[in-house]
Amino acid sequence: MNQLRNHIDVDKINGELIKYDLSKDEKSNALLKYIVKISVLKLLSCIPIKAIKDIQITGSIANGEGTVIKSDSQVVTSDVDIVVYLGFPYFIIATVKGIFKNLSQEVNSFLSSRGLKTHVCFTGTTKITKLFSYFSGSHIYDFEFMKNKSIYNQGDRYIEKRSYMPTKKDALQLTFTVIADYLFLDLLAQLDIEKVYILAKRFLTLIHALLVYEGRPKFSYEERVIFVEMSPKISTFLSESEKEFLRKFTRFKLSGELYHIFNAFKSTDITQIISLQKKLLVNMILKILCYELQELYGSKLGYEQKVANNPTLLPEERLIILLDAFFIQNRKPVLNNFVYVFVLAVISILTKRFYILREVTPLLTLRLSLINVANCLICLTFVFNMMSKINKQLLQHVKLPIKKLTFSLNDIFAIWNQANQFKYLP
């Protein structure tokens, strides 16, 4: 700690944090501030201070909507996402060496050893990544960053003032993320109350995806509930029971009180509640995923005609046809990959740091391909898990890149993580 004080004013960090409410509940607020403090001090002991331009918190804690759930001797909290803006040269070094991934693991292990089940994620970024966002057309994280809270800044140079609007494709990617967390639930959470929290939160994420798709994204959970009630289109799209779950899950998210979950399912049996949550989430995934895909890609491969010609198709089989259209339309053009390579080549030549081209280009271009593969894998796994019998004749007529799953769930989980390792890059 004393060595750290020689490089940075730790009291300044603590003072700035006091200005922000990370949770609606006072005790939860104090605990989340402790987690952020521990995380930032660990970060500052591993990263050269001169390389850091800004440290920000994002997500629900930045909105003051962090969650702390206490059950018996177990404590589960919201994810703590920390965005670290770096000078470009060190950003490349940190990316290639996987510094932030290792740092996240260290802090998570430290907190877990003290009985705190949370997920601290450090993400390194820099203003130049906006260039990649421009080419990818994705603004979901740019939108969320507008509500970031700075906890250490050198001159306010990296605080963005522009407003961004997430796209319909961003909404679809949010839905894919929900599917992934549903499939990987047992790999993501050990405690039952962790699973209850993840399933409830992902139900709320689906509602957010719907709002994003309709061009009405909202920063806070409270705003989303209010808007759903006021919007005739969305209010009609959701059933009364789904809107009631939305209200009760939101109260649970904001308070951390399991009472709201017990009340929603009229049960205190956690095992039974998890089973009911899964069923609810699957139905909502099917409803929103089919809606988004049909609106975006339904006309691309004559979906309406195929369904009309096969009135006995199951919902899961209709979804396969829609996924087929989605993956065909979203194959990344070769030209785009050349643009990425060209931009990085120019940067490497101008800065005389040729390892940028050698080390970073393969990572970025590989990631562009991995995203589609990962989306395909989780969607097909999701569909196949629901179908008691695969319609082989149907699969022969679609052009999905992977028609026969030979991967284990752990393999798919690894591919998904690899595709999403640069969370805030396109």
C-alpha cells in the first residue's frame, strides 16, 4: 500500500467513489464499493500508472443498481465491470499478453476466498477502438459506456460525450448472450442463488434486447419497467404474466431480496424455482429470438413460403430456418477483413511498432469469424436440446455452417469465451 501511494493518491480514488451510489441499498452500496476498491488497487499494482488514462466502472453498478444477495452464509453480488483506458502502445501489449484476463481471475479468486461470489472483469480499451466500432456497426457497449463513472482520470481526455444508439443486430447479439448463459449456467455458477440471480437477470436482458430492437433502449432497470407499461406495442407483445415477472425480477435485482423471487413463483424451494426459471427463460428466448430473426431475415430465404408449404413444422424447426437465413446473411465479407488489416498495417508503420500487424491482426480477424461460429454453436445446441428428434430432412436443405454437433458443452463454452474475450471490441 505504501509503495502504491508513491505512484497514485489512493485517498483520491476512495473520495471519488464516495460520490457514487453503486446500489439502492446502503449496506450493499458499502460492500460493492469495497469490491471496487480492492479491484482498483490490484489493478494499479500491476499496470504502469503512466499507461492508464482513465479507469471507469460500467454496467448496473455505474447506474446505482448493483445487487447483493445474502442467503445463509453465502453472499452473491452483481458483476463488477471495470474499463481501463490505456495509451495505445500499452493497450497492444496488455491485449497480446492477456493481462486483464489474468488480473480478473486473480481478483475473483481473492474475493471468493473471502466468501464473496462475484465476477470482476477488467477490460482494456483505447479511443482508437472507436474506429473498429465504426466498421462493425455495433454500438451496444458505446451506448452503455455513456453511463460509465470515472474513478481515476488524467485530465478527462478519454470521457466520451457523443451519444450512440445500439442497432437491431446489437439486440440480436444480446439475445444470443442470454442463450449462452442459459446453456452454460452450471459452468458459470456453483451456488443455487447464483443461478437464480443469473436466470432472473437474463430474463431482464431479453426485455432490454426487445427495447433495443424497437429503438428505445433504456439505461436503468427501473426505466425499462416503466417504458414497457407505457409502450402499446411492447406491452401487447408481452403477456400479463411476463410483465409481472418483469416487475418482480426487477425488484429482486434492485434489492437483492429473494422474497421477490419466492413471491413470483409461489415457492421457497430453490431447486424448483431454478427449474421454473429455466422454463420461463426458454419460452421467452424462443419468443424474442424468432421475432427478431423473422423481422430481420425472414424474407431473405423465402421463410414465409417455406412455413406455408410446411404447416406442421415445429417452432424449433422454424427457428432453424430463420437461423439459416441469419448465418448466410452475416458471413463477414472478405473486404471487411482487408480493411481491418490495412488499418492496422498503417498504424504499425506510422508508429514503427510492427508487432501490431504481426500479433494483433490475427486476433481481430479470427474473432470476426469466431463470433459467427460461436453464435451458430450456441443456437444449434439450444435448439437441439429442445428437440426430441432432429428433422434430418430439414437439415439437408439448410446451409448452416455446422449441422452436426460433435463438440462437448465445455468445448462450446471455450469457443464462446474466445470469441468474446475482447468484450468491448467489435
